[in-house]
Amino acid sequence: MKMKSEWDIRVSSVAERTSNPIRVIVDRMGAQVNPLKNVISLALGDPSTFGNLNPHQSTVDAVQKALLSNSANGYPPSIGHEFARAAVAAKYTRPEAPLTAKVLATNKGIEPRFYDLVPERCWEIDLEHFESLIDENTAALIVNSPSNPCGSVYSKEHLLAIIAIAEKHKVPIIADEIYADMVFKGFEFHPMASLTTTVPILSVGGVSKRYLVPGWRVGWILIHDRNNLLTEIRKGIYNLTQLIVGCNSLVQSALPDILNAPQSFYDNTIETLEKQAMLSYDTLKAIPGLKPVLPQGAMYMMVEIDTTVLNFEDEVDFASKLLQEESVGTLPGKCFRCKSYFVRLVITPPEDMLIEAYDRIRQFCARHMK
């Protein structure tokens, strides 16, 4: 055996290929904040950041109860406690999409293919481009509604058109529905599984957004497979759960009570978000060079930067200089592979903070007019 004469400690190929694309772009911006102004971050999608959107008291009580019981301190089953799975199934089961509590990328060599959205149609999927990306190697189609970063809520008709494409090509759908039911007046959330009995749907959800506790780290996959097409996938999911010894045991123990927060809690949260969405839209559309797209749900707004009016190279230049000059943080659309010059704003800060941020943006844009 040949012995090493020098230290040669190398990073694994998986770790070397792993990165957060959003973090890479933000780090490259390299902007320093204005030390004379307090930072207002409209970039982080965390509803708990500013203290104005808090979990319902019953949610806090449920975790306290689980903590004091001393029954949730050990390793839970890797697939989750049966009572927690039963609570999730009971919460999200529907007559047209029944659920029970039965057991359930690039760095992994996966090839992601990104389809276009149409901002002029409230960020609907460009279905022609969407279908053109599907071939015999396509493993699944990922659909996000209500949407981060766009704040869009797809209509029943649009979702049915997506499902028809999946049916045609015999490809399952992974439905990112973490913002389920977080929709504004005049719109409706349609769980994709409720619209088909033939296309397998894996719906991804969790407590982080609707229950305003993103740091509690409990989520789930709802498997809708009425024709038993996902038998091998179920086994694979089960195997993957073995990589960690279960999710957060404390929150999982409190989950049945957390999911039973009163409807008034959800209603108040949506009312606040919708009010702040309208404030954001009405304020920003009055600023020359900015073209906000009115959100339909979730907690985000996309704003187009018109570089024929404002003197910026692109949206990264806009976001970098805004942070440097006004200490207001936004996320460039490049983080989401947006082809036009958009930035994403989070609309969860308190109203007075939003007004202050938008006033700074107004002054900032006025200074950078062409």
C-alpha cells in the first residue's frame, strides 16, 4: 500500500457541488448597508421576523404541554409518530382526495429543467414551454401554488391544464402547497389532488408558513395514489427518512393541537397580508420605473424594474444599490431564474415599516431616474 507523504484532505464531491443559488447571488452583490439608516429587510420570507405575525396561543400552549409531559424528548419514528400523521391526514383529507395515516437535487446528479412563467397572466405557467421540457427522462413535474416568489394562486382551469399534460405524458406531480389556503379575496386554493383521480400527486406541506412558525421545522408529504402507481416511490421515501432519526419530536407531539388552531387565526393572518399587499401595490405602482404585480396570495410581491426609466444595469444592480444607499433589502429575480428584471419583496413587515421602506425606495428611484 502506498503511504501518503503529505496531508491531502479533500472535500467530498457532494459537498463541493452543494450550494444555495440565492445565497450565491446575494453574496456576489457585496453591498454594504447605509450605516445612517436602520435596515429594513424585505428579502427574508420569514413571517415571524418582525413580531407582528405570531402563532396562535393554542399553538404555543400545545408545544408547552408536549414539553412538560416529558414524552417528546426522545427519537421519534423516522416517518413520524402515527398520531401526528393521523392528524395531518384528518386535516387535509377530502372526499375527492382521501388520505389516511399509512406510512409513507443537482448535487445528487438530478437534472432540473426550469419552465417559464408569464407575469402578464399573474405568473401562470407557459404551458407550451412546460410541455416541451418533458421527455422519457422526466421523473416528476413540480408545481407551486400559492407561489413563492410570485404570490400567484393558480385557477382551477389552469391546474386542470397542467394535470392534463401530466396525464398525457404519464408523469406524477409534486405539488408544493406549503402556502395552502393563504389566498386573498376573489381567489381560491385548489389542492391539485382534488382535481384528478388518475395522476399521482405528492403534496408537500408543513407548519412553517400558515402557522407562522418557520423555525419549528415540521413538514409532510401527502401521497395521493389511488391507482397504486407509487409503490416503489413510497419505499424510496421511507428509506430516505432513515437518513435522520425523525423530525422535531416536540413540535410533532403538539401537531394534533397545532392543526386545530381556530379559523379566526387564519382569517386574521390573511386579512393582514392582503391589506399589506394592497398597500404595497398601490404605493409602488405610483413610483416611476416600478411595475408591481398584484399578488393573489402567500406573502410576496414581484416588482419589475424598468431600466428604460431607471438608471440600473439590471435588477441585481438595483437591489445592491438600494441596500447600500437606503438599507432596504430585496431579492433579485435572478435568484429565481427570472428572465426580466424583477425583485421580490416580502410583505409581512408591520405597516409602518413597509411605509418607511417604500418611502426610501421612492427617494432612491427619484435619484436614479434617467
